[in-house]
Amino acid sequence: MTDARASSGLDEQRGRPGAGALLAEHMDEAGERRERRRDIRPLARLWPFVMRHKLDAAIAGFWLLLSTGASLALTVAARGAIDQGFQNGGDHIDRWFLLLGANAVFLGVATAVRYLYVTKTGERVIADVRTALFARIITLDPSFFARMRTGEVLSRLTTDIQLVDTLLTTSVSFALRNLLTLVGGTALLFVVSAKLTGMVLLAVPLMLGPLFLFGRKVRRLTVVSQDRFAGAVGFAGESVDAIETVQAFGRQDAARSRFGQAVEEAFAISLARMRARALMTAMVITVIFGGVTLVLWLGAQDVVAGRMTPGALLQFVLLSVFTAGAVGALGESWGDVQKAAGAMERIDELMRATPSIAPPPSPVALPEPPRGEVAMTGVAFAYPGRPDLPALKGFDLKVRPGETVALVGPSGAGKSTVFRLLLRFYDPQEGVVSVDGVDVRDADPVAVRGRFAWVSQEAPLFSGSALENIRFGRETATLEEARAVAEEAQALGFIEALPEGFDTPLGERGKSLSGGQRQRLAIARALTRQAPILLLDEATSALDAENERLVQAALDQAMAQRTTLVIAHRLATVLNADRIVVMDDGRVVEEGSHAELIARGGLYAKLAELQFRAE
């Protein structure tokens, strides 16, 4: 039962029922690791993506400077209108207000252009990040997804990237504009009145306190909230994916309750984060505007005493409002930066993940033309996380070109593991797996897998059309070739009966088709691949007796032209195999033709007696 137990272990690690302890341990460790990061350095990972579009970024920065300068210039024009516009009976007032109007128009244009380029650059960067992240995810091998469930990966691909998107398209522009306003406004405040400005700066330490006090708490709560929400999304994905099982067992209420509890936990943490952030904002704004009010009162005393002009006081008021508003806005923006830093840390964890199955520095080329020969020598293998339950133990197998070999044995004997090692989803801990005489560890995994056409027992399809699913085996296949392999797989009849024939959308994972139809379409997909080695893992398991006979005949024709390995529990489907390899507990225990094995009276004979007697 080794293979079954190991496979079960993989299912558990992927997040299916029974994986709670392992997932909780993984997510707790990830959460603790993130909580120790109290800076925004993860955002530096975005810099290479920004540099790909440095021209747009430079244009955005240029107009950001112009729009900020235009905002501050309004205060200068307002001061001139008050101090000089009313001189000489108001002769210059029209000129000053015309200047104010022109400044406002330029500010509107500069702000619009800034928004366009900032948003364009941000969206372009996020599109590149999404593409790069998915490209990395698609290269990771099954052992990675045994440690992290699919819902968690999708959460990082969607929710976390959306937080970074908000930062790049909105928060960064907002924060930089306010930072420039703060710097420029402070400089102008010193020019207008160094004394009053110095008094304003006395409030800065009181303002920074809440930022540092509550900022760290906000970031920690953000990371925890994201982790809890990712857990809820992962559970929801499992439940929806297995909706028929959930309903068949009457577990809707339990699933609803568990998901609701996870959402409420995430909401409770988000609520704590929002309260901390709201309190931080309230304290910052109160300190700033309270201090500004006091300083303005002192400025009014200077105007009355003749030490300051009314226009200078107006400019000081406007600059104080701009500067105070900029500081308050920076406090809010800091929260967005921290949220994005937490999200980017989670994204970067995926971006830095490396597949354990990767091409060597100098891959050995597989021989051309392909011979279709596979061999496994002294192979010992245990699935990650299950070192005490080896799936294969000193396993030996050699399949000659054009030979049809059937792997049979009790459930858990290690049959499917053989296919996973041939496809190099995993590498053995001991022994050698070779294809056409080349150790698969010395070759490019893509080249190795290109020698195989695989029909798995589950036969997963995609949400495209029937033609797109067949072309998944070979993208360049023509419609005529697709029709030919569909006919060969006994799938042409039901495909042509679909509303739009080969162009009919099949729905998510092809769920609009029956199990037998999906299996036949998967066989057609494998046949169109035109690979020299065919791997059939219970390829006819979902078919009724009539369709099984038809598809078996088609497979017999396909197998005559290829090297074929067949996994079969139903021994009647492998009676004509060139050789039958009997496996038990990860080892080869018998080998020969059907007649030879029956004559020996071993494990195969017992299995055959049980099956044929039952039939």
C-alpha cells in the first residue's frame, strides 16, 4: 500500500481534507517570518520592473514636479494679489487674478498628465509582475504544491498583487506629491517667516510619534489579515472544486460555517487594523492643525504690529494648510505602503521559489530521432514529507522501443509513481531513470517530457473548446488532424453532436461532458502529441463496456506505433501486452506474458482469479 499512502500524503499536503496540521504549520511559520520584517525593503523587488519602463516613469516624475510646483505657486500669486493688487486703486488686481487663473489651468493640465503617466506606468509594471509571477508558478514542480495549497497561490496572484497595484497606480503618486509639497512648502514657509515656521516644526516630534507607534502595528495586523483571508480563499476553492462531494455528504452547512468563521476572523483582524490606523490619523491631524492654529494666531499679532503684510500671512496660511495636509496624507499613505510591503513580501516568496526539478547547467541532448526506450535501474523513491514510506524500493524496469509493457499490482504498489518519475515530476533518491539512454537528470525536463504522451486516470480538461483541448497536445495541429485523432479515440461522434462542434466551449474543466467523454477527449489529446512513448494510467477506467472496447481498439492501433506503458487494474485490458510487470510494495515481483504468469501461480494468478471469477 506504499504508493496509495504516499499519494494520499500528497493529496493531504495539497490542502485536501486531512491536511489541517501541515497547512497550519506552514502558514504559521510563514506568518511569523513575515511579522519579523518591519521595513519596506520587499518593495525594492519592484525596481527591475519599473526600470523596464523608465521613460514613462521619468515623464511621470517630471509632471509630478510641475504639478507640485504649480500648487505651491498658487500661494505666491495669492500673496501678490493681496499685497500689490490693491495698490494704486486696484490697477494691478486684474493682472494678478489673471496670473492666478493661468496657474490654475496649468495645475489642472499638469495634474492630468501626471495622473495619466503614473497610472500607465503602474499598470504596466503590475501587468509585468503578474506575468512574471505566473511564469514562475507554472515552472514549480508538484513537490512545491504539496507544501502550499492552490488557494494560497491564487490569493497571492490576485489579492496581494491588487494591493501592490493600488500602491503603484494611486498611493505612490499621492505620497510623492505630498512629500514634494511638504518639502517645497516648508522651504517657502521659511522664506515667508522663519520665526513662525520654526514654531510649526516644534510639533513635528509630536506628529512622528503616532506614525512610528501605530505604523508597525498596522503592518503586522495587515500581514495576519492577509494570511487569514488566504486561508479562507483556499478552503473556498477546495469546497467549490469538490461541490458535488460537499453536497452529496450534506456538508453545505459545515462548509458555510467554516468559511464564515475564517472570514469573521479575517474581518476581526482587519477591524483592529482599521482602528489602529484611524487612531493614528486622528492623532497626527489633531497635533498638526492644533499647532498651525496657534502659530497663525501669533502671525496675526505680527500683522497687527506691522511686522508682516496681510499677503504674507495669507501665503503662510495657505502653505501651512498645504504642508499640514501633506503630512496628514503621508500618514495615510504610509499605511498603504506597509500593506503593499506585506503583500510584496508574500509575492516575492513565490518569485524566489525555485523548482527542485530544473535543467542542469549543460543539458545533455536526447538522441534524434527518438528511439522510445525507457529504463529504471535500482530506483528508490519516497514522496516529500513521507521519507518513512518509500513508494519504490530497488525498482528495475527496461522497456524496449515499440514494446507494450503493462504494470499491474495491488493498489499502492507504486505503479503511478513510475509514471511520475519518468515524466520527471520528481527525482529518485537512489538509482537512475533514463529515456533513450540518457539519465533524465542530465537532460532538460521539457525535452524529457516531450518524449511522452500521458493519459492520466483523472483526465483533466480545460475550459476552452474541444479543439483547443485537443490542440493542448500539439498547438500546431490542424482541424483535420484533430478530427482524425478524435475519430481514433472514438470521440468524433459526440464532439460533432455538440452545438458548435469542435468550437463548443466545454465549461470549467470540461464538466459539461460525461466522464467517458472527457476520457476519450484526453486520449485524443495524447494521440495528437505524436510522442514516441505513450503512458496510459487507467485510460479506459471511466468508459462503459462498449466504449471501452472501441477505445481499446483505437489504443491498440496507437500502441502498435509507439512504446507504451500501461497501468491497469482491470487485467482484461492488458492480456495482449508484450510483457506484464507485476508490482507489489514498490518492487517487481513477477514478469512475463499473461499465460506465463498464470502458469506460475503467483500474485498475478491470484489477482486474475479474483477478477475473472468476479466477472
